[in-house]
Amino acid sequence: MNEYHRPELLAIDPVGCGCTECITGEYVPLDEASFDQIDLMLAGVLADNTGATKEQLAAALVKLATPQELAERYLTVLGR
Ligand SMILES: [Zn+2]
């Protein structure tokens, strides 16, 4: 049985951040975040410490997600 438990992710930090929380896993830098993690941040579940503009967030999502995934999220938001 693995005794190590990764701390629960609380926030997304700016690109390239190397603070203590990013090292211990409580936060993750934007450039290392997954599509699902950014999605949770945009939904307000994770705190947004990124300081990123809308354009920078869009670029991060486009880099991580397939067009199919982006289309499905878009339709979900629109309730279809
Ligand atoms: Zn950090």
C-alpha cells in the first residue's frame, strides 16, 4: 500500500512558477496544467493565480485539447 498521498490541487499559478506550493503539488504552473485542471479553474473549483489574459488561457487550452474536446466543452456550456 502506497503511504504517499499527493496533496489536493488547490490552484493554478503563473507560467513557470516554482513556488513551494507548486513543488509540493498544491498548486500547478499554468504551463504544466492539464486541460481538465484548467477547466476546473475556469469553473471556479481551483483558484486562478495565473494572471493570464483570456488570449493566454485560450492558447493553453488549444495546446492541450483536441478540437473534438473543445467542441464538446463548448456545447456543454451552451446546454446542448
Ligand atoms: Zn507556484
